[in-house]
Amino acid sequence: MASPSTHPGTIRFDAFEVDPIERELRKRGKAVKLQPKQFAVLLLLVERAGQAVSREEIHQHIWGNDTFVDFERGINFSINQIRAALGDDADDPRFIETLPRRGYRFIAAIKENVASQMAAQSVVNPSPSNEVPETDGSSRASAVQSADLAKHIGFGATATAILIGSIMSLAVAGMVAYKKLHAPVVQAQRTLTRLTFDDGLQIGATWSPDSRYIAYSSDHGGKFDIWVQQVTGGDPVQITKSPGNNWQPDWSLDGKYIAYRSEDGEGGLFVIPSLGGEGQERKISSFGYYPRWSPDGSQILFQTTRFVTARLYVVDINGGAPRELVTSTLHPEKRNRLISANWYPDGKRISLWLASGVLDSVVPVFWTTPLDGGVPVKSEIPAALARQFVGASSDWGAVCCEADFKFAWAPSGTAIYFERTLGGTRNLWRMTVDRTTLQAIAIDRLTTGSGMDSELAISPDGKQLAFTGGVQHMRAWLFPFEAGTGRITGEGSAVTSSGIDAFEPSLSPDGKQLIFMARRAGKWDLMKESLADRRETPLVHEDDFPYDPQWSPDGKHLAYGRWKQSAKTNQIMVWSSESRKQMSVTDVLNGFVSIYEWSKQDNQLVLSMPNSSTGRPEAWLMPMAAAPHAQFAARKFLSDPSGEIYQGHISPDRQWIAFEVVRIPSTGATSTLYAMRIAGGLWMPLTDGKQWDDKPRWSPDGKILYFISGRRGSFNVWGLHFDAAKGRPSGEPFQVTHFDSPNLMVSDNVSPVSISLTRDLLVLPVEQVSGSIWVLSNVDR
């Protein structure tokens, strides 16, 4: 697409132009699309290049006195989208520098704008209309010499002009040919183009077989449905219209159908003709997520959940019951958990992405195995290549708190494309492999923006990558709540700032204060918020990673863990609201220690600590009175030779302890909740282990146990009545919250998610996502 005429006043920097008249950003003459407000922010910054521009100035300049706009979120989103358009990196900026707590500054060198260049040329290089056009120095000199020669031997004016023209043409033609022969080979540049411009979230891009169309899911119509749009532009066409959210589309390679996940009713997997049609959808499975067509179009691969520990199934497109693939036969790393799976291009094998089980592992693990059995092959990554991931990760806490998921093979089978979250930013990567051995031979980072690039899809020709360029925030949501009945009594709302990611929120005993882990600008703090006036105050600044904050029974102290990434060590600390200082509870500990509760009755911490021999987490009680060497007074009270013990919480009457046991059998990891008498005895199972159940919390009267569960496909808060006299559950689990939309949900990565409650309040972190579909070209080079 040819760029429009360059207007006076256009501002140039690097390979870009900002045209204030056309309201357009261009890169090497090609338009880069930005929404009007984002362009206005960019124009403000470049016009004041080298100067600090505060967030308040941006607010007033762009939104004025509009009090109905979430300015913080709008500014963050605009800056992230501008950086994505420029290919800029917030951590290593070339264009826009973040000034912490001040604003932003445009730091690239501004070239002369078009108006000043034109004025300078008109003074220095006047060009009368009858002057011979100038090409370069040698051509102009040749032309002057030829004209002089023609006059000397007596040619007339016309003949002279003809001769000069001929000589000029030969000279230019010869020069062009010379330059073509001697010009260096230039690799095709990758270009980034925005495809969708609706507000909200567009996610789950998938390509048509001819690479001309992209299907995706969007909440443009008020709920999520599947839409199809031409890559070259135009209006999208809605494909699904059935009730419930319809998302996770995948286009068959013959182009006839699109498979997708629907939340209508009990949910399930459906296929629909690629041109849509009301009533044309057909259900192929009553359960499952992320359908993926086999290359021959005969089967669909899918998994049982959207999060780690999913189980794999395939279903025949022509009918029949889904068939489970036993993951223990697909790879030998039994303790590693399945993240996601996809077809290898030959359609005879599938590839698995595994979670290594190591907290600070940033190197992806891929296995490829024949679908009908055979020897699996691991895509080994040499240490020299693996260091690229380690070098890109500056924030260990961000690694543990985001869940990467999507990957895809290049159609040629020579590369794997995948998303990876490092340093609080999710980018897209390519791992080139040897086609025979599937071993990695090169690693390339394809995107470098500061947002969340996810849900990638490679085009059938292998040249383009579609993905969602998103902005993702984790905020604490507060609900009015009847803990005695499990009923939410009003609308919930986010109570932490949009500019801060909030994890592991915890209500003070009186319900007036909220403590949470806060991440902003790649740094971690512990923050306290007054729920009366919503004022947020940083309590603890740590160079590494403060986590698991727990209130003391009187609300005057706070226990938390401090992880030192460089040394792989832990220390338990306590902060005092009276002295405003922190002190050590333990010496430095090896391995990761989780803190779950500050016991109300006997001033002890309930912990999980790794077994010194097996490394499996076990439940311990640690008296706070033994500080600063409390680890020597700790007492182990729960362990399992085949499982990992987490999330111990003591009932209000101090008769029972509820806890979680994670086991990894051949069919995949399971999480089951149990209760046991404090005095010891048999473990009473509270859940059946068929779903991922996590984070048990007692109601204040001890009659209901609340927990996070992945049953019905999405994580939500559930409740279970508990008969304390008999020590067993009463009735079936019941659902408390109902988050099931891709743009507002409890995170699939449940590790940093927790719930906290009082008699009349419930708080939990909720993930909010917005984003658009982008296309990156020439990714095969």
C-alpha cells in the first residue's frame, strides 16, 4: 500500500514518520495503524521529544475533563500499544522511556521535519524548470561535459538535447545495473500490522488455508463469538450466534469448518461451516477446550482444561466417543505436567509442552511422539541457546505468576513458535530445529514489546504469525458476602489500582485493611490498602520477591516470605505496624517455603517445607515465639510419600485442619482436598480428585469450606458444607463466583491466586485482559 504524500510538519525519527495532518504513523512509508487516542499520545510525546511528559498532562491533553474514563488504564493501554507499533521495549527502550511515578519521555533523535527540509532545499538548491534533473555527482558531471562537447563541435540546441538525453539514459542505466550486481542481499523486513480495532478483547486467531482470512473470538457483540475477517482489511463477519461465550476457534485445513469451544449450557466442543449459518453448528464433544484439527481433517485433538495438568483426548469428526491419550505413554518425564499439546505437521505425531516442575525454570520443554505409540523424542536445547531465556528473565516472580500456553509447528516442521513470559512481559519466540532429530539449533525472540503477546497462530504458508497483543492486569476484586451461607449479596468490583498487578490478597481480621503482593514496573512490593478510602501504601520493598503475606490474629503484624533468586534461598520475615520495621523469623533457608496461615490460637505459622531427602513439600507448624531461629522449633505434622502437601488451614474451633494433596499418577496430576483432626488420625477426602481443587479456606463459623476449583472448565470459588461432628462433607460442592469470560476471569495459572474472607466480605484476584489481533510477517526468515 503506497503511503500518502508527506505533509509539511511531519516528524521523522528512526524509520518512522508521524504525520499530524493525516493523523498517521508510517514506517518506511507504510502506514502503521493506531487508534486516534493512541496517535494523539504519540504525537504529544514526539512534539516534546527529550522532555518529561507527566501522566496528568497526557490525561488532560487526550481526555480533558471527561470523568467517566478510567485514565490510568487508558494511558497504560495507549503506551503499550504505541510501543507495540514501534517495536519498542519498556525495559530497554529506544523510543519511549518510562519515568517511574512521573510519566514518559520520547528519547529517539528527531530528524528535521518535512517543512524545514523543504525550506532548506528551496534556498540551498534552487531548481529551475529547465535545469537537467540531478541524479548523482558522476552523472551530472558527465551531462555537463557532454553538453560542452556538443556545443564545441557545432550541434544545434535540439541535437544537443537529444545527445544529452541519450548519454544520460545510458549512464543511469549502467549505474543501475552496476548497483544491482554489487548490492548486498537484503533480508526481508518483518512488518507488524494490526488487524482488529474493536474495544475489548479479540483472541484466538486461526488462519484460513489460503492465508487470506483470520477467524478469532471477540466480545464486540456483548459476548464472545467467532468472527472472520480478511487479512487485507474490511469488516468482520460474525460466524456463531448461539447463546453463551463461543471461543477458541480452529480452522480445518480443507477450509470447510471451524471448530470451537462453547459455554452454552454445560459447554462442549462444536464445529460450524466456515461461512457460518445459524443452526449449522454440530456438537462433537460434551467437554473439552482448545480443539485442534489434525492435518488430514479427520480428528480433533483437545484437552480437558485450560490449565496445567490437563488430560488429552482425540475425537473423530464423523462421530464416536472421545478417546483419551494416556500422557504417561507419551513422554518419560513423569513428574512434569502437561501445559498444552498440538499436532506435528505430518499428522502422525503430536507434540507436548511440559512444565518442568522447577519454580525458576524458564527453558521450555517439548516432546514429540507418535499418536499410536512409539519412541518419544525430546527437542533438546543446548545450554548456549538456553541461556537466551535465562538472560531475558530479570523478574523471577513474573515467571511464576503467568501461564504460557500456546505453541505451533511451522508447516515445514523446521521450527516451533511459542509464547514465553519473562521479566513480566510475554513475547513470541521461534525455536528452529533439525528436522531429523528435532533438536534445537537456533532461538529467536520475534516480538519485544512490553505487553502480553499470546494466542499465536502460524499461517499455512509459514510466513505470518497472528497473535493477540494484549494488556493484562491482575486486580483484587471485593464482594459483599454471607460467609455463613456462601451467597454473594451484591456486585463485586476491583479495589486495587489498575496500574498495579495484585496477587494473593488477604483481608485483615477486622475486614478494614487489605494486604497484597504488588508488581509494578517489574518490581515487587507488599502493599496495604485501606478499604474505607482505597488508599494504597507500600509496606515492604524487596530486591527479590516478597510473597505469602499473612496477618497476625491481632492485625498488628504481618508474616511473609522473602525469596532470594540469586541464591535460591528463603527467609521468613515479620513486619510490625507499630515500629514500621521488619525482622527475621528464621535464618536463611534452602528451598521454597510457603506460608499459609498465622494460627489464631497459639501464635504459630502453618507452612509447607520441602522434605530434605525427596524434596516433596510437607506440612509444618512453626512457633513465632522462637524467632529469629524459629526453624529449629518447627514441627512436621503431615507428609505423604507419594504426594505433595499444600495449603494447610486450621478450623476456627481448632478441631480440624483442611489441606491439599497433589499427586502425579500416570493419568496426569491431581489435586484433592482432605480434612484431618488436629490430634491426628485418618484423612477424610473432601473432593474426589477429578478436578483441580485448591486453596481451602474455612468460613468463620467453621461450617463451610471454601476453595478454588477448575470444575466446569474455569476457576471459580466453590463452597462445601462440612459436618464438624462427623468430620465429613455434607452435600455436594456449590459454585459461589461465576467468572467464565476470557477477558475477566480467575487466572488459569492458579499458583498466585488465593481467596480471603470475613463474615461479610470475599476477596480474590481476577485477571482482566484487553487486546487486538496483530499479524507479524516474514517470521520464517
